[in-house]
Amino acid sequence: MESILFTLGGTPVTLGMAGLGLAIVLLLVLIAYVARLGRERGLESLAQLEQASEAEERVADLVRMQSELAGRLQAMGEILSTRQSELARTVAERLDAVGQKVGENLSTGAKSTAEQLQKLEARLAVIDAAQQNIGALSDHVVGLKALLANKPARGAFGQGQMEAIVKDSLPASAYTFQGTLPNNTRPDCLIHLPGDARPLAVDAKFPLEAFEELRRAESAEAEKTALSRLRADMIGHVQDVRKYLLPNETQEVVLLFVPSEALYAELQERLEDVIHRAHKARVLIVSPSLLMLAIQVVQSLVRDAAMREQTHLIQKEVGALIEDVGRLAKRVSNLKQHMALTNKDLDEIETSANKIDKRGQRIEQMEFEDGPRETALPNPILSRDAAE
């Protein structure tokens, strides 16, 4: 007899029934486990198949991407090759252009450098010439200083400058150098004025020592002493040249030539009393510019005198010119008459030419028949010509 394990819903459950139930439960559990395991394996297979499919797709994508990458790499290689060749050609062209430009710049620079060297050489030559001129000028200054230190030579220097001014402006007949006056004095120059037999005397001596002493004075006392000496020398020189004033023999004034504008300015500034005293003594102190002005006045007088002397010749030439103008007017009138006749002949010739042209046009417009005409018609050209 089977033992009852428990009751279920009033039904007793025995050991055999429990074992059978347990077996059935175990069988169900096993079936569920097997089904679950199969389902899981199916799912795993499906997952593996999906993974394999995805892997294949990925591999295909990788192969495709690899082929595309290979194509791109090949295209990029070709592009890089092309760009490299273009870059090489461009670099070669640029290098050639740069080389050519550098050559041109070097040629231009060499040419410019050569020109600059030539100009520099020319300037150096000018500088050398200027240095030589300066050296010669210094020699002349030294010679001039020695000349001015010597009284006879200094007088000759002043006289030479005065003679140059006179010779440049006056004709040879208007002056005499070292001429002798009736009192046996010999001024440095005698200027002959037109219309006046009395010459104008010019003296070219000047006291340089007093001027040099005044210029070198370093103190007020030395300057005062030098100024006093200069005043005394000038007054004595003014009195000395008054010997050239001869009544009815020379002009009423004498020109005292000072061959330096600086010396003349010094006299005007510091020795105004000497200037006034010289004016009272009828001695005019003149500088080179004032002497040139006086010579120009004399030149104008000489020109006016020459014009007055040639007045009758001018009047004669003017009369001859008036006669020539009258003959020219007469010939112009005759030419005008000839031109009027010529214009009349030209008008008549033009009229005849117009008639000939019109008749030619009428002849050109006429129509001629081939057969003979039965009746003779009047010729309009002949009738018109007869009418004309």
C-alpha cells in the first residue's frame, strides 16, 4: 500500500503519484530547458548569421572602400605627378625669368655704375681743374699783394683797370692815355667830349698804405691814428690832382679813380669831410662802377654827336626812301590795273568755257535715228547758237 504524502484539494497524493508527477515535472522542465536551449542556439545561430552577414557587408564595404581608396590614391598620384611637373615647369620658368631679370639688372647696374663712374671722373676732372684754378688764383692774389705793396706797380694796376673800363666803352678817338697838358703835366687819361675842345682829366693813383693800416688796426687808438693818416693822404692827393684843372684848357672837374668799391665805401662812411672837401676842390672821387657810369654818359654824348654829324646823310637817305615809296605806290597801281584787266579776261574765258560746256551737254542729250528722215527738222543747237 502506497503511503499518502499530502492531500491536494481533498485528493490524497501518494508516493507513486508524487514520483510520477516529479518525473513529469522533470520531463517538462527538461523539455522546457531543451526548447529554451534550442531557442537560444537558434537565436545564437541567427545572431551569428547576422554577424556573419554584417561582417561580409563590412568586408565588402572595406573592399569597396579599399578599391575606392586605391582609385583615389591613383588619381591623387596622377594629380600629384601632374602638379609636380607643372610645379617643376613653373619653377624652371620662374628661375629663367629671375635669371634673365637678374642679368638685366646686373647689366643695367653695370651700365649705371659705368655712367656714374664717368660722371665721377668728369667731376674729379672739374675738381682738379678748380684746384688748379684756385692755385693759380692764390698765385695771382700773392702777386696782387706784392703789386699793391709797390707804389709804382700799384699806380700801374689802378691805371690798367681804369684803361680797361675806358677802352671797353669809348672809341679810340674819344680818349688819350698819358696825354700832356699845356702846363707839362701828364694825367693818366684824358677823355675828349664831343663839341668841346677841353678834355676831362682822370687820375688813377690812390694811397693804399693808409687803408691797409686802417684795416689792420686792432685798437681804437690805432684805428684813430690810421684814420688820421688816411685823411691826410687823401687831402694831399686831392690837392695834388688839382694841377690838372686848367682854365679854358680842361674841364672844370677832375676824376680821382679809386680801383676798389671797398675803399670807396670806406671813404664815404668814415671820411665824409674829405669827400666834401674834394667836391669843393672840383675833384670827384669815383669807384669802378661810378667811372663806368660816367663813361656811359660820355658814350651817349659821343653817339648823339655822331648822329648830329650824320643828320644830313640821314635826311638824304630819308628823301631817297620817300622817292622809292612813291615809285612803289605807282607800280602797285599799275599792277592793280593789270590785275583788273587780267580778271576781266579770266571772266570772259570762264563765260566761254561755260557756253562750251552747255553745248556739249545739249549734244550729248540729242537722239539720232538710223533711217533717213522724210522731213528736215530745224536744228535746235544751230537755232540757239544763232539766237545767242
